[in-house]
Amino acid sequence: MEYRRLGKTDLKVSVIGFGGIPVQRIDTASAEKVVKRAVELGINFFDTARAYTDSEEKLGLALKKHRDQVIIATKSMARDKKSMAEDIDKSLRTMGVDYIDLYQMHNVKDKETLEQVLGADGALAALIEAKEKGKIRHIGVTGHIKAMLLEILKTEEIETVQFPFNPVETDGAKDVIDLAGKMDAGIIVMKPLAGGALTNAKLSLRYILEHPVSVAIPGMDSLEQVEENAAVGNERKPLTDQEQEELAQLVEKLGTSFCRRCEYCLPCQQGIDIPSVFLFDGYYTRYDLKDWAIGRYQALKVKADSCVECGECEERCPYNLPIREMLKDAARRLE
């Protein structure tokens, strides 16, 4: 397995990490087997979140025997100091560990959130205190909106950045990668397979690892997935011209129906959070997390069926997605 430096944390991480979303849908015993095999194959970076239902608990149990060999990362959507401090303690208890290697601010998506987490009583203040107390070792941020990540990366305390990057989702990635390099922040690539839309995992992962990133974290819930993904980190080789063409064709195919969450479609005059609707629909269709996706969708203040088909979002979409039809499809599945 190839290992790379995770920015200023100076941690050495396997180029293939373990994304913790899919373990929600398998039982504890199965999760333990999958995690054990991942460790055996050299995977040492495991990422989860408070928001991923029982993922923290399952990974905590599975990693107990391997604590000294692995790097545990989790995250919270808490925006204020008090809530973040509480979530850090909850993560420690849930995972059954004395410390967490990397704690991240989850999905910093707009200016309001950015100002909140960076404020005097914001989430970052709690993370800094927790680091001083030894509860966490390092501080990171995650998000889908590159402009927000470019802003928060300028904060010296941010040691890692996690964002979607894959052959389909490349917009703005170079800017984030370049700034992360200047700030010496480790780069964690989420959604390396575009939420399952990219069916050739090996080609997608190899494409990502040709860039100066630290670790890619595909979600895994089976031994087969672990074997296939770990193999990419064990035997790295550049893409051939034929493989690059194969990826290009796949990207072209997905380009007519795939939301990249750039948010150019917003604001919707009806208040629909269009990217979130498609994000949850993707979890429903590609991750097979139907109940979880429906639950997240139901928490949205405005549902997809509130669309009045004005078409303004489609005019603003740089990818010419048929958003109105996609909202109807999502509503049929999630409502």
C-alpha cells in the first residue's frame, strides 16, 4: 500500500482510505470483518461522522483491536462552540476511544455557516480547545462548495480539507488542491466514485491518485469492495490512453443526468434546496440507503413537489440538467 503525508498533520495515510457511510447498512459482525480485512490490506485511514447514524459505533467497535495501527477521522455539523464540544465528547463515547486523530467541521456550505464556525463562539473554538486537551489530534473541514473551502482554508488551524473529486466532479478542484498545497493542508477526497455513479472503481481511483491528494475514501461495506479498492493502492500505475478514453466516455454519459452540487441553480424561488434533494436521491438510488435518504429528505423545509416549473434553475445550470424532471423523479422516490 502506498502512503502519503496528510499535510501539516504529518500523519502517513494510505492512499486508499475507508469511507464510513455504507457500513450503516450492514450488521456489526459484518462491519468488523470488512474493517479487519481493510487493515490487513494496509488501509489505515477511516472516516465517519456523527450524522452517519450507527457508523461511528460500528467503526469504533471494529477498530478497537487495531487502534494503534489506524487513523480515525469523524466530523460534526455542529456550528457553535457548545454543540461542537458536546459532539466531540459523544464521538469519543460512541467510538470507545480516548482520542480522535482528526475531527472535521462537516459540510461548511455557505457564508453564514462559515462565519458561524469561525466566530468567537463557533465550532472551531471548540475544536481548538479539544485539541489542547488531547481529545482530538488534528482539525479539518469538509464541504461540497469549493468557494467556501477556499475561504476557510486560509485559516491556519485548518489542517485538512475534504471535498468531492472524481472524473465527473472536477470543477474548482484544482483551486482547492493548489491552495491546500500552499497552506500545507492534507487533501481527503470524498465521493471518489461519484456516489456510485462511476462504476469502474479502479479507473476512477487511479485517476484521482494521479493528483497531489493524500487519500481517497470510497465507501465500503463488503470484502469484495475492500479487495478491489485496496488493490489500487497496492499496485499504482498511470492510466493508459485507452483507459483515459474510457473514463471520458463515462463522464460524457453521466454529464446529462448527474448533479455536481455546484449550487448555481440556487436560489429557487420556492425555497427548494435542489442540490440536497439530488444528494439524498443519490443515496437512495446508488448507495441503497433508502430509509436514511428518505429521513434526511423529509427533514428539508421545502420538498421537491413544491416546484412550480418556472425553469429558472435550468437556465442557470452550467450542465444543462433537466432539473424539473429530476425533481419529479426524486419526489416520487423520497416522498
